[in-house]
Amino acid sequence: MLISSLMAIAAVLIMGVISPGPSFIYVARNAVAYSRLHGLVTALGTGVGAAVFSLVAMLGLQKLLNAVPELFIGLKVAGGVYLLWLAFKIFKNASHPLTLVLHGQKGSEKTLWMTFRDGLLTQLSNPKTAIIFASIFSALLPENIPVAFYFAVPLMSFLIDAGWYSLVSLLLSAEKPRQIYLRIKCAADRASATVLGVLGIKLIYSSIGK
């Protein structure tokens, strides 16, 4: 019974993670624009974010947000603002040559820590993910959750998320995708920034537009 619950959760998480979203866009861009290592570190950041969401969902986040709806609104607005800020940064550097973005003026270097941090924050920018986790867990986890699950489920969430985005990073950091990106960098970055910006606006509007 417990193993079947874990397998069912894993199947749902896999189907969810392969659906493109802000994390996919950001991992893909870092892998192509910077390096394979940057893409992999971004994937680690998104994986940690998934583990955090799964843990807080198991600890009863949904009940807390239902009791204090203003908290959910605040989290959504904060997440939307972060996506808009990320979109602005990408759009601003879209017309810069890749060498300038990587080795240019002070503040343009993309360290691995910055890459990890932004991957984590991109994952955490959408609190709806935590609600989805909570819904999945409430449907598939046993009523009395074993203590081991509080370790196993976040670890599984991390491995699935980081594993998928690591695969994305490995594929897109190959030489051919990189050369294609170099030819269309400005348009590709502006398209990525636009998508992230739209997602950010949608997140903010969904929280204050009701």
C-alpha cells in the first residue's frame, strides 16, 4: 500500500514536471546561454524548490492557506513580481553579445551560486505548485502519513525535478543547440522574457483581479 502510494505520486510528479513552465524556460536558457554546468546547477535549484514545496504541502500548507487566504494572495503577488523582475533582466541583456553577458562589465558574471539561487526562486515563485502538491498528496497519501514519508517524498520530488531538468540541460547545452541560440540570441531571449513576464502578470492578476 505504501509503495503503491509512492509510485502513484511519482507518476503524477513526472507528468507534471515535463510540462513546460518558468523553470523549464530558465533552465533551458542557462544551459544554452552559459554552460552545461550552469544548466545543471539551475536544475539543482529547481529540484530543491520542488522538495521544499512537497515538504510544506505534507506539513499542511493547504489548510493554512485556506485559513488565511490573504497569505496565498501575498505569495502569488510576490511570485509574480519575481517573474517580472527575472523577465526584465533577461530582456535587458537580450541585445548584448553573449561574451558581454558572460565576461562583461561588473555585475554581468553569472556565478554558479547566482544560477542555483535563481533556479530555486524561479521554482518557488509560483505557490500554486504547493497547492497542486497538497492536492496530490491528500488524494494519494495514506491518512496517517508514516514518518519515513516526510523524508522519502521530498527526496523523490527533488530527484524527479532535478533529474528531468538535468536531462534538459544536457540536451540543450550540446554544440548544435548552442550555435542555433547564438544566431537567434536576441529574439530567443526576448521571447523567453515575454513568456516569463506574461506568467508573472497572470499570477499577479489571478490574485488581485478577483
